[in-house]
Amino acid sequence: MNAKTVLPAVAMTAVSMVLTLAVVVMWLGTAMPWPVALVVGLGIDGGWLATLAYERRLAAQGDHSSPVTAVGWFFGLVATGVLVAHALTAEESAGAWLAVAWLPLAAKALWLVHGLWERTALTPGALGAIRGIQQEARDEAAVARARLRAEAATEETRLTAVTAAGARVARVQTRTAQTLSRAWSTLESTRDGEDTSRALTSVTTRVPPGVTPTWELPVWGPTEPVALALNAAPALTDEALDRLVDEIRHSETPALSYREMAVRFRAAGHSASEVRLRAAWKRVAA
């Protein structure tokens, strides 16, 4: 993995050193003997390379020296300055020489990137552990999403079934009420008919003349009011509902889920709509 950063840095360093040496020899060779110009070029490249080697040695030991780094960047700036000065004084191809004047600084920057890579590199075991943790988190998130979708589908199915059952009961009650209404209307019209009294008189005991016995409509059901066996319990306030939900939720360890809490809430005889019960759960579990 180090080859991804060290090879570009080495290549850029070699190119910048060769270019610096060539420019120094060509540029200063006209003003002084070429061996002297060669020594000057080797001095710049040697200082650059020496500071780089020392920086790499310190990095291998896990250490760092700011003065050495400053000296290395100084030699890089000197090499870049030589290339820029040569490009500005060149009579031909000044733009081309100026375009490559940044190579020493680029080489230093690549070595800086390589050092950062080394300081942040992890072992294969650590990378595998990180991948495992990330995969476990993704699995848990997927399971949680699937559980929420399943609970939502179950709740939707239950509400649909309850609604359908309520609709069927309403239709049956409507048909029963219509049937009873027609039967009562038939009895009423029969009692008020002209021939009903004479027919009843002929089949009942005699009564004083001029008195016609009345036929009262039958009474369906008990004549005395019957008290309801179960009195409707008063609706729970939000505070009382939250307290009951919290007590039932924490009645076991670990805490119960919403479905288990709702079953125990209704089994205990408490009454609350599904919307209020779920809102209380959200307030308590928040």
C-alpha cells in the first residue's frame, strides 16, 4: 500500500534533482567553469536529499523535527528559485522552463503526503475490525427497519379487520332496526283498524254495553329498567395513562416492547384508544 504514495514521491524527487542540476550547469556554466557550476548544483540537490533522508529516518522512528523540515523546505525553495530565475532570463522557451519550475516543491509536497499516509495507516486486522463493525451496524439498521415495517403492516391489518367487523355489525344493526320498525308499524296499523275491536270483542268475555275492550300493544322485554352490569370507566388523563404505561413497560427487565405493554394494559382492564396509547408510549420511551 505504501507504493501508492512513495513511488510518485521518489519519481518526482529524481526528476526535480536532475532538472535542477542541469539548469544550474547550463545557466552558471557561462559565467564560471562548469565544474564549479556542477558542484553548486550537486550542493543544492545534496542538501535537499540529505534533509529528506533525515526526515525519513525520524519518521521511521515515529519522531519529527521542525528545524530539519524547515531546512528541507529551504533547499526546495532554493531549487525552485534557481529554476524560476533561469526561466525568466532564458531567451528561448522561457514559458516551458517556467512551467517545470514547481517540480522541487511538488516533490516535497508528495513526501509530505506520504508521511501523512504512514501516520494514518492501519493494520489489516484493524481494517477488518472496522469493516466488521460497519457491517454489524448496517445489519442492525436493516433489521430495525424490517421490524418497524412488519409492525406497521400488522397494525394496519388489525385496524382494517376491526373496521370491517364494525361495518358488518353496523349493517346488521341497521337491518334489524328496519325489520323491527316494519313489524311495529304493522302492529300499530292492525290495532287501529276498524274491524280489530269487533274481532277482539267476539273472542273475549262480555263487557258492559257500549264499552269496547282495548288491545294494548305487547311489550317486548322487561318492564323494569335494568341497570348496566358494567359501568363505563372514566377516561384516563394523559398523566395517568403515562404513569400506567411506564409501570407496565418497566414491570420486567429488559423493558417490554410496545405490543407486550399494550396486551398487558388491556388485560389489566384499562381502556384507552390505540392513538392515545401509542402517544403515551412515545412520551414515556422518549
